Amino acid sequence: MVGLVGANGAGKSTVIKTIMGLLKPFAGHITFNGEPIDGLPPFERVKRGLAVVPEGRRLFPYMTVLENLEMGAYTTDDRARVRTQLERVFELFPVLAQRRNQLAGTMSGGEQQMVAIGRALMSGPRLLMLDEPSLGLAPKVVAQVLNTVQELARTGLTILLVEQNVRKCLEVADRAYVLENGSIVLAESSARLLADDRVREAYLGV
């Protein structure tokens, strides 16, 4: 798991949008598994194994939990694979199995975040990117969400975690990059960044 941290406006969400093809870079190239993906539209990048949990979750509020999850599997016609992915999501988030017919917009913020993560997992990604997953959630719920992200990383899924909550991000990520004004200013293991006086003074308030 790799963390990308920084203050508001540092460019964290822009990085994810550029990787997904929603924004075009002014310079440089994007490769995934050693292959260039610069010219691919977003849906083709999803087919290659990229998935994102967007900031603010972006669910379809008047669709059910199940319908929202099924939207994440739009790239495949393999119904058996969809069922397998759905079972995996329900195993990860049992509450979603219980509320599969509930409208997504009527759920709590934490439950909606579970739906958003589950929807991204439905495509069977090789790289899962999460944009500010703790935004607007109570501290207890943030801990639950990040614990789930750690569980996913332990299964071998590669994760890019973008977080304004620097401490929480560094506590769960293996290594991290600090972004300021669109530029990487620090890149180290999370443990070293947590102990770095510059990071502690600028982001951790100590």
C-alpha cells in the first residue's frame, strides 16, 4: 500500500484523475504493468485493472446497494465472475449483504463508503485507488474503513491511498509520498515519514 499525502490543493486528487484518464498530463507518461496507458480512455484503463473509489463516494442514491455494486462490474459479461466478486464484497462487508435491497442514498456515510469500495472491487482490480476515504466520517468509522483497506492489501491487492489525514495514512501505508503544490517533496517508508521532523511539524502538529 502506497500513501499519497499533502494539504488541500496539493494535487492529490489530480494524480488519481490523471492516472484514470480523466485529466491529461502536460508532460510525462503513465505506464501500468510496464505498458503505456496514456492514450487509453478511462473504461479501457478499468479493463486493464485500475479502479478508483472517488472522493465523496459518488454513489447512485436512488439505486439499491446491489444495483450500485453491479454497476462496478460493467466491464465484464461473465456472470459467474460477477457472482464471485459479489460474494467477495458481501464477505468483506456483511452489512451490505443484509441491505442489498436498500437505497444507497438512505445509508449512513460509513455504509456508503463500504458500497463505494465494494463497487470498485467488482471489476476485480489489480490496482485500487482510494481518494480521501475518511472524508466526512466519524473517527470510529474511519478506523473501520482503513482496517478494511489494510485487509485488502494483505490479500495482495495493490493500493494507492490518497488522504488528507496524514497520520492515519502513514499508519496504514507501507510507504508514502508527500505532495506540495503538485510536486513530490518527500518519498520514504511510512515509518520514517512519521518520524521525520518536517512531516511532524507540517502535518502532524507536533
